[in-house]
Amino acid sequence: MRTLALSMLMIVVLPAGRQAMAADSAASLIEAVSRAVSNASTWEAEGRLATQESADEGALQTEASFRVVIEWAPARRARLEITGVPAPLILVCDGSAWAGYRPAAKQYWIVDYDGIGPCADPFNEWPGIEGDLHGAVITGREQLHAGERTIDCTVVRGDFAGPSRGGMRTLWIDDVTKTIRQYRIERGYSNHAAPAEPAVRIYTLLRQTSNGVMRPAEFAFRPPSDWTKLPQAPTMRLGDGAPLPASDQAEPGGSLYKVGNGVRAPVVIHKVEPEYTEAARSAHLEGTVVLYAEVWPNGTAHNFRVVRSLDPGLDQKAIQAVTKWKFRPAIKDGVPVKVAATFEVNFRMGN
């Protein structure tokens, strides 16, 4: 998994007098996208999936790879793979059952399910997007890079109100094929929403084909004999394949681990700098506070203890800052775990 600061948007603002025309053009583009997806019997795509904990422009992104295969007719089947992350995930829906595979943890589940939603999310939004995307307008034009190719796209943004989730959507639509090349989801209401679901997901399609020939093995359930079968499907964090804690607010159960011996250390993906107290600033006090804390599987730090003090006021400011940090959690056997960690919080007058 890689964490990076990435901005792919170069928005061209339309003159105010063209807003009505932009709305009409956006409607026709959305209709073309919906028609192209609805008329396809099969669809396959792969690319990059970036997730953000904040919708703020320039927020840090965590990147994974995805591959999706969907058969609309004659049967409804789907397969979704999330790779390039500590907890890769494979989901398969064959129209009668839903199977999930977690290779790092050697776990799988198979439950009765007659839909393909979990295995086709969010691409199953596209066939009906014509009726679900409201107030769509063109916000600009942009060139996307897919390998050595440069694709000219029109950027459309609207308010999505589907049957099970809502929120803003931004579509980068290929000017030639009228297909979606990049798709940004901003979290809104959802019947399946979890507190730790990323605020933003951005799917960038590097390759996609329609009306191809599906391989039967894509939709076969073949768990290895030495894997553990779970009694039910766990609640998964969309984008990185990791399971969510039972509550994003309550302390998760389980053991407290130390980094090492198969436990991968947590990584800071969003950092807040500490504030000075007026007394420390007046005294031109500089130095480092060392804190002990527990990093929970939901990516937050708790249960602080000052290991090395600098000043009582700055010690508290250090704790307040780290409380706002966001972590990629520690991983053991492909599963996020709670770990003990120490952090250095630096106070410098020049910051």
C-alpha cells in the first residue's frame, strides 16, 4: 500500500453565461454513459483505487489496485479483487451466493445472496446513473494518463441518490467512447455505511472492455482446504480489504501487540502539528515530547502516557495533536490489530 499526496484535477471554470448549456450537455453525457453500460452484456476493468479519510483538496491518499469483472446477461455475476494492500480481498457473486476470500488471513465465507452488489460496487451504480445523478453539471475538462495514453475527458459532477447510498459523484467521461475513465465517490448516507468508511474513493480505470467472453473460473468458489471458513461475511473497509472494528468509537477487543515478530507497524497518513501555549511561546521553549499510546485498528490513537516531558502545557498540546492523527493500522496476519507505540512530537518556534 502506498500513501501519497496526489492531485489529478485541472478544472477549467465555465463562464456564468454557459451554465444552462453545461447542464444540458451534462445530461446528455450521463445518458450516453448509462446507455453504454446498460447495453453491454459483460464488462471488465482494472486500475487504481485511491481512498482519502478527508474530502479536503490535497488530502493524503492511500492507493490500491482493483480488478472487476461483471456479467449482466445471460446471468448476473461479478468478481472484485482489491490487491496491493496488506489485506487483499477477493469477492465473488454468482447470482445465488456471495463468497469472499482473504488470502493474507487464509479466511473465506460463502453465504446465500441473489445479487451482485458487494462484488460490483460501485460499478453497479453506472447502469442506472442517468436517473440517480441529480443536478449534474460540467465543471471542466481534463486529460487523464492511462499508461502511455492520454485521454481527453469532460468532468461532470452531481448529487447521487441511489437506493442504498448517496453523496456527491464526479465523473471523468472519455470524449471519444463516452465511458467513465475516473469515478470519485464522496461519502453520503448509506444503509451499509460504517464509521471508518473512507470519506472519498477514486477509481481510475487504466483498462476496460465490454462484451467480452467471461471465463467460468472467474465465478467459481474454490477455497483452499486449509483455510478457515467464517460463519458470516465480516464488515469490510471499502478500498483496502481490512475488516472494520465492531464500533469506530468503542475500544476494540483483542490483545495489545508490540511491533515486530510478524506485526507490521502503524503508519501516520494524516498528521496535525501541535500548538504552542502562550507561556511556552513567550519563554521560547523548544524540544520534543515523547508519548506512549495505543493505535487501534480503526486508525486512531488512545490511552496516552507521557514518556518524556518537555513542559506540562506542551505535553497536553502534544497529546491533543496526536489524538487528531490518522493511522494506517498495524497489521498481523493480514488483519488490523491494536499495538503499543511511542511518538515524538517536536516543538520548534519556526514551525
